[in-house]
Amino acid sequence: MNSSISSSRRAIALFLVAAVATLLLVATASELLLRHAVLPRDSFAAHAALFRSARASDAAFGDSHMARDFSPPAPHFNLAYPSETVRDMDWKARDFFARNPARRVVLQADPHLFAPYRLGAQTDPARRYAPDGAPAIHLFDGRLRPQLIAYWRSFLWSGFTLRSRETLTAQGALMSPGDLAARSSRRLLYEARARMREHRPVSDPAATQDGMVYSALVRFLVEAGATVCLVTMPLSPAYLQAMEQRPDQDALQAWRANIAWFESVAAATGGRYVDHRAAVMDLTLFRDVDHLNAAGALAYTPLLLRDCFGADVEAARPHR
């Protein structure tokens, strides 16, 4: 029996050593992937540098919907970045306008900002946007770590390389290729339904901490003298069709309740609300079911500027 127990202990010890060694190997390989394949093609460092250095009175804030869909001309800056939360938007806007006077401000007003995965996201924008904000070990980076599986998948499927398909403009927009019209209607419906499940918002954003932060930010900007425009960004016809066809009426009602809440925030604070859900109906202008491609951003930007700020920007032309 003692021999059997001893053998079992050796087996367990070998298993634990092998498990630890495997974890260390995976962690090391992942750190090398981030350092040598991901970060050299990552736009965040350039975006953060632009955010810290930009001097302007006109700016936009939001996540990837704003970052990829709005390509403003000077002097307007697009300071949105993918996956950022309402709390990120709040910190960035207050920090930016502590350094700059506020004149014309665009805030993204999409219901998915109040999806549970966004409300629960951990964020530390003050640290992330500091000049030395990147952690020494990139596996600890809260922005990169959630995308690690996607990075590995792209790295392996592309033949051990990663290619960036995004271009950061001088004014901060993230321009990218893509053509939704090249995909089958069946695939589009599947992708739209998947995004809708991920983006399902809570039914009462006003009751959330992020909701209070958002409405306080609008008041802060208006009181600072800014013309503030809340914009629900374009969705593809496939997304809109899937939304109307979905059997989950509770989710659809939650989405509509969020739109009504954005309208009420604008009305209560002196801001303006613009609903651009169906502003772009050409599939060739979308890179996926809820983001425009570069051509779409260039086509859509004048409409956003006109509907938000009127005649004083009618002559403005978005640039690459």
C-alpha cells in the first residue's frame, strides 16, 4: 500500500509540474505574441498620444462605433476608441476639456453602452492614458488580455503573422476596409443576431452608475459652454432587419427604452439628440453589421456634422 501511495504522489507531482510548465509556456508565448506581433500593429499607443497632445475645442467620444464611423475634418478630433465604456468617455472628456475650451462635442448614444458586459467592465483610463501607462508585462493589460484568444486565432490562421487593417487619421478616426455586401444574407442574419445578443442593454440605464455618469457628463459639457450632440450611430440594414424580426420582445423593448432615455437626457440638459440608426443603408459602406468601413465613414461624416451642428459646418469636408 505504501508503494501504491508513493506512486500516486509521484504521479500527482508530475502532473502538477507538467501543468505549471504548460501554463508558463503558454503565458510566455502569449507575452511574446503581444510584444512582437500585436503591439507593433496596435493603434492604441498612437491614439493615446493624440489624445494627450490634441489641442481643439471640438471632439467626439465613444467606442468603436464612433471611432470607425466618424472621420471629421480639422479642427474636430475623434477621440473615441474601441471597447471604451461610459466611464472611459467621462474621464477622457473631462480630462480633455480641462486642457481645452469646449465648443462642439459629439457623444455616442448607443444602447449597447449599457449592456451588462460594458457595465461590469473594469477600467482605469487615468493609468491607461498616462505616458507610461502600459504595464511591464502585457498579459496584465486589461485592454489586451480579453482579446488574447482572438489574437492567437488570427495569428495562426494568417500563417504566423498579424496584419493591421486599420489606419488612424490625423484627426483620430480609425479607418478600415470591408464590404458587407460580399457576404450572404444568411450569414449576415446570423452575425446580426449574435451581435444583438451580445449588445442587449439593461432596460433602465438611468438606474445604473454608468447612466448617472453619462447624464452628468452631458450637463458638465453644456455648462462648460459646449454644443453637445448625442448620436445613435448607424446600423446596417441586416442589423435593423434582424432587430425587427427577433422574437425577444423584452430585448427590443429594452433597446427602445434606451433610445428614449438618450432623448430625455438631451432634452433635460440642453443637448441635442440625433438618431442615425438607419442613416446609411448601403451594405457596401459597412465593414460588419454595426461598423462602417472607410468609405462609409467618409460618406456619413458630413451628415453627422450637419445634423448635429447645422449650417456652420455645412462646408466642412471629411478628410482621410
